[in-house]
Amino acid sequence: MTKNLIKPLKLRDVTVKGPFWSKYLEMIREKVIPYQWDVLNDRIPDAARSHCIKNFEIAAGRRQGEFYGMCFQDSDLYKWLESVAHSLETHPDADLEALADGAIELIGAAQDSDGYINTYYTIKEPDGRWTNLQQGHELYCAGHLIEAAAAYHAATGKSQFLDIAVSFADYIDNVFGPEEGKRKGYPGHQEIELALYKLYEVTRKRRYLDLASYFIKERAKAPHYFDAEEKKPEYKEIFPEITPLDRTYSQSHIEPVKQDFAVGHSVRAVYMYSAMADLAAELGDAELAKACDALYEDVTTKQMYITGAIGSVSYGERFTTAYDLPNDVAYNETCASVGLMMFSRRMNTLRGEGKYADTMERALYNTVLAGISLAGTEFFYVNPLETDPAKIPHSPNYKHVKPVRQKWFDCACCPSNLARTVMGLGLYAYGRTDDSLYVNLYCQGEAADGGRKIEVGTSYPFGDAANLAVRGGRFRLCLRNPEAAPIISLEINGEPAEILTKDGYVVIERDWRGDNVAIRFDMRPKAVYCAGEVQNNAGKAAIMRGPLVYCIEEVDNGPLLGSYVLKEGDAITPIQPPDGLLAEAVALETSAYKYQHADGGLYRTQKPTLQPVTLTLVPYFLWANRGENEMRVFIPVQ
Amino acid sequence: MTKNLIKPLKLRDVTVKGPFWSKYLEMIREKVIPYQWDVLNDRIPDAARSHCIKNFEIAAGRRQGEFYGMCFQDSDLYKWLESVAHSLETHPDADLEALADGAIELIGAAQDSDGYINTYYTIKEPDGRWTNLQQGHELYCAGHLIEAAAAYHAATGKSQFLDIAVSFADYIDNVFGPEEGKRKGYPGHQEIELALYKLYEVTRKRRYLDLASYFIKERAKAPHYFDAEEKKPEYKEIFPEITPLDRTYSQSHIEPVKQDFAVGHSVRAVYMYSAMADLAAELGDAELAKACDALYEDVTTKQMYITGAIGSVSYGERFTTAYDLPNDVAYNETCASVGLMMFSRRMNTLRGEGKYADTMERALYNTVLAGISLAGTEFFYVNPLETDPAKIPHSPNYKHVKPVRQKWFDCACCPSNLARTVMGLGLYAYGRTDDSLYVNLYCQGEAADGGRKIEVGTSYPFGDAANLAVRGGRFRLCLRNPEAAPIISLEINGEPAEILTKDGYVVIERDWRGDNVAIRFDMRPKAVYCAGEVQNNAGKAAIMRGPLVYCIEEVDNGPLLGSYVLKEGDAITPIQPPDGLLAEAVALETSAYKYQHADGGLYRTQKPTLQPVTLTLVPYFLWANRGENEMRVFIPVQ
């Protein structure tokens, strides 16, 4: 068991600067966090009702009323607190901290004396605790509470929230486990496992690591817990509309260690794989590591969209099967790409290879960032690669698709998940081991690991250069060589250096004394094709520049985007972004062709002719910021 | 009001010969009718349970038990009897007639003394008659009873079944209508209207015409009957899984005469439009005729697949919106294309133009015939234009799609609907007015209208010639000039004649004395393109030869059918059909190209190369007769 694993830096030790990422972090800090607080307090007109804070007030006995919302509504507050914690860690703010302290005090007031917290069960089913593990989300909410508490402790050093989490975790550990008299269950929605691992990292108490490991090992064992649970008299259906669920939905069809392809609800899946990777790395569990390898390979080489989106079908928000990646009816939940980032970061820890950070970057710069509008107050839950707003209201095939971002959702998991992830950017950008510092994402700013320090100047993912000033003595600087934007030149203190890539990193070991490393990335726009098995994209390409996937929008190119054809080899030129998009962004322009259809019936023998046109492409993550319109990523190439 | 409307010939006056249609009619007669009788009696192992006959026996008090099946299960027997009637009309068969008489006797025994018949309500909800018109299907089943009874009367001259129908219709007329004290309702699933019109044609009793007209006129009037019905204490939900339904589902959102585009459940829609066309023609109702024009135009120029399939989405089996015609997730119920044939035949009556018969032909030769296997014992309910069996079990997007025809269905409307339609081919093939005889479908055989007689020799839709021997004195012979296979030469008694087409017909008026008319059709294979608004087919073509749409299948061309590209202008050659297909059929061969993908990841910058291949195409209606495999109609063209 190696303990020289790549671990994130402390968030407080990473500073993010520069126009692009500063904009997003400031937007989360100044707009999204206050907006989401207002939503949780039901103060935003026309947004879906949350009732989250009121649920806590009712559970705490401070208000009369009924529970409202999803049974996992509590997690919206926890994820909001995690965003706040990340914000406070780098940008202290006494007012915000006081607001968070108040919310934490409320959570504590809603906690039962034995440590249990869940407003749905406390208000609505006080006798129903743990009677419906597959649907009840108690352990899921507990996991988000623990993650938020760990983050808040890291940010503020305060113990109140962590104490609440510890008390809940201890209670859970008393209820569940292999020991006689304890429940042999596990969550229907995985999340507690990776949270318990985090709690172990903070507290170093072995019981949390063991409990996380127990939940993974117990899953799917015969006799099947969920089958038995459903037959008990106290069992109450919560989501009749999605039952009966087969066991693949919750990845409880076979034991996790034996799983080798991704099935079921995609968020559940990648949250579980994340915990599996945590445990495999921490425990040096080779069998579990092998399962992680197989699952990662299946997800990223057979079931992942070019945008890093996963879970292609609406019903069940599920993985389907290899190469089933439809563009228009795609589901592609924002949370699932957050989860893919989480899993990929842990695979980077487990295996030490840069390719996992490539996937993290793909999901982040395309689907996760697509989840939020440039205004910061609208969100996508579903992320198709092609959409025609005229059809959406009329066909149930597209009923899950929204042509523009929404103010909030009845099931509001995505906005807060996105916010906590973007606010935690620093946790994804770098990594450390005892002898190495890893640059996994290129963001302008600074990072410190003890005495080791890097300053990064870059406008990546738009610019093609990064300049690093590095100091702190002898260590290995490991620069990810992005698959999507390969390093094409490397200079150390102005001297050209050889680009030697191993396991996805260019490794430079020296005694760093303020040395300068200058990198240039290959940012030439390129057409990217799918494997032949993705039949709906045969003959089509998506245009990428660096890690960014581009799309065409109706606002730039007119309607009937399906009529465009690219000609192989035609130049694709970076241009200023159209009005209303991010000023820092790079748009693209290329000559192309459009089918012109003569008048005629629905079916005709006259072949449409191809007319030359100029096509404007914009980064996919920025689509639908200029009103409702057609959008499309994959375009035929002749 | 013109009374010189094109009406079908009597079925007994049409003889169908020749290898193609004889095969299908004999198959229905010798295999399908006995098979469906066994199904109705639950004698086919592994087929979905029917219980239809047992329901009648229970309702008749001859058996103990519970009702089983859909609330419209009775209609399966009625449609079976309609097939039997059509068969008996041209092929008397004492044993089959005795079997039918027995079934009719059973129906009579299940009839209440007031004329009401419906085994679902009689057994299950005896106090619930007419309490749920929108879901209960009592009037729908009554309509199929009446249609079958009219057909049986035409075939056998016997009155027993017609008496049962008349008694039920009289009872319905006593219950529903504009008069005070009568219910102001109308059916949730239209069908009774066109059946009442048929009953009027048989009996010439005005009350049935008036009642049909009432049901159409009353529909959607304020206050909305279904809204009021739902609020009554006696209302019981039958299909909770598809409610709440908006009023477009049952075309009761606005009065039928004001409707100008097709919405909602596609079978309901075209059945209603059929009755509207009947009534518009019979009553000379110009307003209703205008609505029919608009609806026909919308369906056929905006919402119809190239195969004559309609109703593109599974949820609600509905029309969606203009140009929303996805290939792979298509629903395209076989019954809906039967209904489109019905509507088109009536539009031909209403407007006297050949184009309506073009649509009839398109639906018949492609989707309706696709509904049955070459063995005659398997059926398609859903008819996609593209399918990949490997994906079907794994994605809910395709859960309605079957890669091979099925033995039977829980909802078994399609097999018996297809059977009665094909057995009634003679009713679609010709038309008559006082001064004209119309040839609407070219089928080998004979037709008589009084003293007027035609003998047709042709192997259409595969062959390119038809020879007609015509006698019976002076009348106008109106030969449809098929849009899909235009007449390119015309000879009368060996002398070339000018091809003058008016309203879709080549009209030849003369004193017919055994004269010979020789026609050649343009059967050159052709690439057919969609209007630009059908975005998913931009740059693609379907290959047609005459009225037949062709497809490629994996069994002939290997997997990954999405990888094929046609080159514009490459010759498409008729060939012998592959083994296992219909010997009479014509298959096609063309040079084409296939994308070859180098090894590489899911996403790669290397463009796939195009390799020349030879592609085999087979008629779409014959697909999936050689096992489960990929199939695709639209193919990219460069």
C-alpha cells in the first residue's frame, strides 16, 4: 500500500485569478450563493418552491407546518453550506459566515438527541427511520451534511458543524454495520461512503473508514437488503412513479467489487465509484482498484458524451448501454458530470495518471459550466447536444429538455452541486505528494504546498500559453499534458526543454528557486469524430479547441442547424465572441455549406443543393445565453 | 351536394389473383384468421393472454370468472369477425361461417335486453355504464361491432349479427343525442361515428347518420363533457398511468369542424377524420369538408413518415408537431396507418382526387404490410424507420420498439385491424360512380360494377406493367396515375395513347367492349429526400422503387448500418430478393461507401475513411423476417 498518493491541496492555499475563472468564482460568491439562499428561503418569485429552510425550522420545533419537497430536500442546504465554506476558505466574509453559522445552528436544532437529522422523516414519518433505505435518502443527506461540515471546518476551524456531523456519523455507525444487532443495509443513493471517507480524513478515526468500507462491501449481498426491506410491514413507497426499480438502478445488482460496466442512475453510480476509488487507494485494495479501472474505462470509452456528460436517458436518469449516445433526447444531468469529476479526481489519486484529469477537465469545461447561465441565476439540469425548441413542448420525447436555463427545479440537486464544485475548483486544479506538485488544471493564480509555490499566468482554456513561476526547493513539478491541448513547446528559464510525457505528465525535477516554466498548448481547432459504434454521429464531427467543445446556435447561424455540412480541411479560425457572450471567450468561424431545399412536398426526389456559408461556433458551455434557440454540437462533414 | 361520389365496389365483386396479393390474402385466410381465433381462445402458448372469448362467455352467464384484458378487449373479436366476413364474401367456407355464427350467437347472449353489449362493464362495472366515456371505450367497441356486423351482413346476407348491432345502435341513440333527457357525451376513442355511417349505408335509416353527425358536432363543446364527467362521484379512473390527459389527446380540445392540424392519439384522430369525411361527403357539409382538407394536408405534408406511418411518439401514441419525425424512437402504430388508409379512402370519395389513393397506397405497402410477418403469425405494433436491437433492452428510449414481430400483445388492436384491412383490399382497390370506374390500386384480378368489368394483369408493386381488359359499354375508366410510379406509357388496344392526367387520374371514356389498356409505370429506383425541416434526415435519402420504401438490414449488409453513405447518381439495380424473403419481391443493389474507423478512443481526430461497398436493399415492409437485426431506411448521400 503506497501512501504517496496524489491528494488535493488545501483550498486556502490555492488562489484563482484572471478574467475567466475569477468571473465564475465571483459570480458564485456574489450572485449564486445569495440567490440560492433566497431560493432555500422561498424568496424568489416564479422559481420552483424549495421550503428547505422551513423544513428545518419545523423539524426544530420553531415553526408549525408540513414538510414540503423531495425527501432529500435537506441536501440543498448542505450543498449550499459547502459552497459557502469553500468561499469563506479563500474569501473571509463575516456576514456570510454569520449567515452560515445561523443555518448550522438551525441544523443542530433539528438534530435529534441521538444524532439523527432528516427533516423529511422527523416531520413526516417520525416512526419511519431507516425503513426505506432504497428510496429514503437519509444516508444520502447524511453524506452531504458530512461533506459540508468537513468543508466548513477546513474553512473556519470552527467545530460546531463538524460536531453535528460526527454525532450523526457515530449514530449511523451504531445503527449499521457487520456486528450482530446492527442493520445490514446500505443507501439507495450512494454518497455517505465518500463522505465518511472525508470524515476519516479530517478526524483520522478508523470507524468512519470502516463504515464506508462496510457500506461498499455489503451492497448487493444475498439475501438482497432492498428485496427484504420492501416486504416489511413498515415499508412505505416514496416514489411510486419510478418503481418497480430493477437493482441495476442503484448499482445493487452485484457487489461493487465485481462490477465492470456502468449501469443505472448515473449520479448514484459515479458517487459510488468515487468512494470505491477512495477506499481502493487508502486501503491498497487491488481488487477494488481493478473494479474502479473497469468502471472508469467503461464510462469514459463507451458511455460518455464528448462534453463529459453521462447518463443518456431521461427515465431513471440512467446509463443505458455502450455507444448509446443520442444527441437530442439526451439526459446528461449536470450532477452526473460533477460526479464524473469527483470520480476522475480520485482515479488520479489511485493511479497517478494525467488522463483522469483530462476527463475531469472535459466534464468541467463543458457540461458542469454549461449548467449555469452567465447571469448566475439560471441553471441546466439536462444537457443535450442538440436541441430544437420548436419541438420540445409538443413531444414527450423531449419533455425533460429545457431550451433555456431555469430559475430553480422541484428536484434541485444540480445548482448547488455545481456551485460547490466550481467554488472548490482549487481542490481539482492541483495535487501533491511528498515529493511532487501536480498541475492538473491550468488556471491563472497561485498555489502553495508548504514551502512549494507556483504562480501561474494563463488564459487557458482560451489562451494557448501558460507561464509558471516555481519555487520552494527540490521537488518534482508534474505538468499535465492535456490530451485535448497537447503541450507543443516547453521552456525553462527561457531555454527550450524536451517535452517528455509519462503517465500524462511532463515531469520536471529540480531545485526550484523562482524558475520560470513557459508552456504552449496546441490550441488549433479540430474536428473530432466518434468511434463508429456511435451510429447517430457517423459522418459527423464536433469542433473542439483545446478542452472546449463548440456548438452552433441559431442566433448566430439561422434556423435549421441540421442543414449544415462542414468540408474536411476547411480552415477554422478563432474570432471574437458574438455580443452577449463572455468577452474572454474565443468563438470560431469556418466556411461550410448549407442544404438548400427547393419547394416541394414533404418527400421529393430533388436533391437539396449545398450552398457555401460561413458558420459561427461558440463554446458549448455558453449556449442558450442569448435566448431560446436551436443548438447542435455534431455536424456532418464531407 | 353531389351524390356522384366515388364509393367502393362490393367486396364480392372484386377478385384478387396473382402471386403477391394472393399470398397475403391466403395467408390471412388460412393462417391469420385461425391463429387469431386460437389467440382469442387463449390457445397459443407464450402469446400474451387474450381472454376475449371467455369475457363474452362470462358476460353471457355461461362461465364463472373475472374479466381480463383491456376495457376494449371485445373489439378484438369484432375485428376478427370483420376479417372473417371479408373472407367469406369472396371465399365461402361453411366451417368458418359456422365458427363465426357461433361467435355471433355468443355476442348476442352477452347482449343485455336493452341492446347494450360490453363485457368489461357487464362483468366488472355493471353499474358503471357510460360513467367514463373518455376512457371506457364502450362506444369504440360498439363501433367495431357495427362495422363487423355490416361486413357480415354484406358477406352472408344473414341478419342475426346486424340485428344485434341495430339493437345496440338504437339503444345508443336513445341514450345520446341533442334531445332533452339524453346524455350530451361522445366517445373518448372515436370509431362509433364512422360505424354509424356504415350502418346508415346498410339500413338507410337516417337516425344513424344523425347520431354520427351529433357525436362529431357535440365533441369539445362547452361545458366540456369530459371535465364534467371526471368530477362526478360515479367516475372511475381506468388508465391512471396515462392521466391526466390534456384534451388534445382525444381531439376534444376544440370542435372538430374548427380543427386544422392533427393532434393527440393518432388512431383516435384518423378514425375521427374518417367519419368527418364520410359526413362531409354525405351531407355536402362544406365547412366540415374544409376541416378535412386542412387535417389531411397537415398529416400528409407535415407529420407523416415516408412509410405512411403517423403518430411519432410512444407516450400517448400521439402526433407531436410539424416535421418531428425521428427514425429510431418512432412509434408509428400499425393501426394508425390502417386509419390513414381509411381517412384517405374517404378523402378520395369526398374530393375525387387520386392523390388520396397515393397516400392509401403508401400506408398499405409500407407500414400496414410491415405489421405482419411472412409466416402470418407475428405482428408489429410499432414501426420505426431505424433500429439497433443491441440498444433496445438497455434504454427506456426504445422500450416500445420490438426488433422482431411479436406473437400477440396485451393491447392487441393491431393484428386484427391489419387482418380486416388486408382482407378488405377490394374495398380500397376500386371505386365507382354512376358514370365512372376508378382503379385506385393496381392488383392482379378482376372487378365488376354491374355490367362493367375489368380484368387486371399486373405484378405491381414489383412489376412495371399493368394490362387491363375492359368491357361493359360506355363509361369513364379512371386510372390512378401513381405519384410514386408515374405512368410512362399507355396503349389502348395496342395503340399508343396520350397520358392526360387530371386530379391524379388518367381518364379514358369510351364504349368498352373487351378493349385492352396497357400501362407502364416508372419503376426506376430513386432517392427520396425530406423537406429541410425534417432535420434528422438532412443530407439523407430513402430509396424507393414505385410505392415501396426500401431499407438496409444487417443480415445483408453487416452491422453498423449508420456507417453507410450513398453517392448521388450511382446506379441502383433491381436484383432477386435474398433467401428467406418473398420470391416475388424485388430487392435492390447499389454501390455505396462505408466509413472505416481506425482504432482509437471514443473520440478521435482521425477522420474515418470511406471504403467502397455494395449495398443490398429490401422492401421495408419485409424487414425483420430473417431474425433480429439492425435496420435503417434513411441513408446519408454525398
